[in-house]
Amino acid sequence: METIEGVMDMQQVAEDYRLKGKSIGLVPTMGALHEGHRSLIRRCRAESDVVIMSLFVNPAQFHRRDDLERYPRDLEGDSRMACTAGVDIIFAPTAAGVYPDGYRTYVTVDQLTDRWEGASRPGHFRGVATVCTKLFTICRPHRAYFGQKDYQQSLVVRRLVADLNLGLEIVVLPTVREPDGLAMSSRNVLLGPEARRQARVLSQALFQALEAVRSGERDAGLLAAGIEAHIRVVPLAVVDYVGVCNPETLEPLHEIAGKAVAVVAASFGSTRLIDNMILEP
Ligand code: AMP
């Protein structure tokens, strides 16, 4: 496994692999790797000749400075995990390498980014869309792997790849969870023991909504209210949003007729978590 820091170096290496006819898979991450990341790497390894994992805590997608500063970092542990998981190249650029002096170009995806994470974190998806576009043009992947855990992000990335004719396939893989159901996240290490215990209500509320849909509940408003009530039972939870919405547009639904997605965000103490669940009758 090699680690590449330089943007031009990475682009050259990727171009050389392409010229040799090798298929390139990219797993974009912000590091502090866990089993969720590992599942993306595993699938990428199975489907690609060359596995690139980018590791970049992208300042452009953090709208709060304290969140950026608090974000967990563990380059040594990440390198070990990436190596055992089968990564060929870690691309770990610096912020100045990605956004050099004079940088002025940003990618925005309309409508899809208006609600939920987009509304709660102004500028977040502009940062995500910009860095993903750059990672795609630097690493030149045939496929890039994302987690359903960040559901809205996966829609935004699919949209920009289609709209800008970037010519790669986006693969979205299921959310990997802890034994108690909590979605794995780099931010989970920031939870204190009591917040960690209480945080399992997020997934419990979503699984309960799924059960309700399977038992015949079709009223999306009632489902969203049920999820919110379930989360509010624990004292540390501060709900940011709960939505039961169209899985393509993320517009809130009145009624469950086909596939829907429930999206939630809540803070437990000072740590904000998100989760989601596909609801299918
Ligand atoms: P991050 O490092 O948090 O930016 O995440 C990098 C990629 O891993 C994103 O595509 C995430 O959606 C994905 N990911 C994060 N957590 C999980 C999880 N628990 N299960 C599956 N994928 C995940």
C-alpha cells in the first residue's frame, strides 16, 4: 500500500492505471475508519483492480469550526485498517493541496440539498459536492463507493455525477450498525458513556417505524411523529429533524404508497448524529 499526498501525483498515477486498462475504485472517507468504511473497501476490492481510499477531512463541508476541530483523526490506525482491508493507495491530500490560494470554484446541487442536512448545515452539501467532484477528477475512478448512512449525500453525489456527465458509477452500500443498532459513525467516539447508551433510540425509533409500516401504517405524518416521540423519551436527545419522505426527492410524504425513507438527526450531549431507514410496505 502506498500513501500519496500530492494532487498532481495522484492524478498522474490514476491516469497511468487507466492507460494500462486497470479499473479504479474509489472510497472517499474522512478517516477515523470503522466497519462501515471497511464494508465499502471490501466491496471496492472485489470489483476493482486498483483500490484508492481518500482520507481528507474536508473543511469546506463543516459549517461549524468547532465541529471541524473536534472531528476524530487517527492516521496511524486508519493506515493499518486500510492496509488489512486491501487498499492499494491512500490518497491523503492537504487542505492547501485541494483548495490552494485563489481557489474559487464550487459545485452546488439544487433542490435536493434544500432540506434536512442541507437546511441544518448551511454550505455542507456545497462542500461535499465540490470535494467529491474534485476527488473524481483527481482519482479518475470507474466506480466510487458510498454508504446509505449518509442517505441525502448519496443522492446528491448520484445527481452531480449524472448532471456533470462525470462517467463513473456510484455504488451505495447498506448502513453497518453496532450490536445495539446504532449506525457506525466516526463521531460515535465523541459520545460519553451515557450519551452512547441513549443514542440507540435513533435506530430503535427507525426500526419501530419500519415495523409499523409493515403492519399497515400508511400515514407518513403519524410515522414521523412516532419516531420523534420515541427519540424524545431519552433525556439527552435533542431532535433536529425527523422526516418521512420520497426516497428520490426527499420531499415529505403524506402517505406511504411505495418506497419511502425516514431521515433523522439528533444531538446527544454535544454530539450530533444522523440515521435513516428505507420504509417499504
Ligand atoms: P465519512 O468518513 O464519515 O465521510 O464516511 C465515508 C463514507 O463511509 C461515506 O460514504 C459514508 O456514508 C460511509 N459510511 C459512514 N458510516 C457508515 C456506516 N455505518 N455504514 C456504511 N457506510 C458508512
